[in-house]
Amino acid sequence: MAGAFADKVALVTGASRGIGAALVRQLAREGATVVAIARGQASLEELDDSVRAEGGAPLVLVPEDLRQPEVIGRVGAAIFERWGRLDILIGNAGVVGGGLRPVPHLEPADWDEMIAVNLTANWRLIRAMDPLLRSAPAGRAVFVTAPEAVEAPAFWGGYAASKAGLEAAVRSWAAETARLTPLRINLFDPGTVATRLRRIACPGEDQSVLTSPETAAAACLALCRPECQRHGERVRLADLG
């Protein structure tokens, strides 16, 4: 399928629903070969079926848990063997644990999960995918962050801490690659989006008034295009028009 991302190889985490699924559909619609990572195999297969029905290429499905240390290294090795490069990396997977709680009342398991998925897994992505992105003519990496990383509102402490850590790591990586590489690395803050994560955090909220995953995905992909020259920025959806 011809399109803006024809012949590009893209990796999307948290791909089975919400912003991730919307990203996968739009990338495939524009011609990309998409490696889709998520925990739910059934959800990934449904997504693959919908992409094929729209005329997109079959997805490369990776039904794995990003908390497992070996997963991302295996995926990186497989991408190298098959394509020798990665054009687009989108770190989208995120969790909010069991929901919102005061910082002293956070369950250790919820804290560990938020740090593992929202921060550590993205560091592993950076570590494994950096050489593959450098091998692409115009490697692009985008990590989905959230307003809470900056605002640190009450009851969002664990999630805010994990996203703030992600932002620091990504900004440092961007600074390290600012010269002598074609890489463009950015953070994307879509604001408040109608997703499952938001439903867990704020049950009962009217999601019809929130930004749709499709709108957020379209804005995020503006940062993945070869012509995008933003680098090391924290870009809000509103900044992209």
C-alpha cells in the first residue's frame, strides 16, 4: 500500500488498544510494516484482521509482556535479521497500576508495575533499538508521555514519577544524538485521551468529551515523518495543530 510511510519499518508498543491500536492502523494505512507489541494475543489478532480488511500489510505480532527483560532484546535481534534497520519507534505502552491512590497508600506491586512498564521497558527499547534507528536513513523515535509527568497532581504519584523518569531519559538520549546522527527523538503529550488507562484512573468519567485515540495518533505520527526536524522536544497535541 502506497503512502507516507511506504517501505518504513515501525515498532509500536501498547499496540492492542487505544492510542497504540490507532497508531498501528494509521501506520499500516500509510504503507508501513508494523511490529505490534502488546500483552493480549487475541486483541492483537483482532487488530491484524482489521488492518488486513483495510488493505494494509499483515502486522508482525509480538504478544509479549514488556516487563520480561529478554523480550525487547529478542525483538531487536529479529528486526535486525529481517530488515537491518528500524525507521520508527513509538514507545506507547503505559499503565496506571490499580488506579489512583495517595502516594503512601500505593501498593508495592502497582508501583513496581508502573516503573517497569512506563520507564524501564522504554529504557530497554532505547538500548536495543538505538543502533537499528541509526541504521535507518531518517530514524524517528517518539515516546508517549502525559500531563501528570509535569503537573504531578494529587493521587497520580506513581504514574507521574514513572513518566517524569521517562521524560528525563528520553531528553538525555536526544541530547546525546543531537549531533552527527539523523535521529529525531521526541516526547509526545496527547493530553487527556479516551483510553482504558484513563477509565481505570477515573472511572465514571464521560469519555465522550475527551480526545479520541485516533486524533492523538494522527498528531503523534507527525513526529515520525522523515521531514520532521523537531528533536529533544516535549510536544503537546495542541502544538501540532
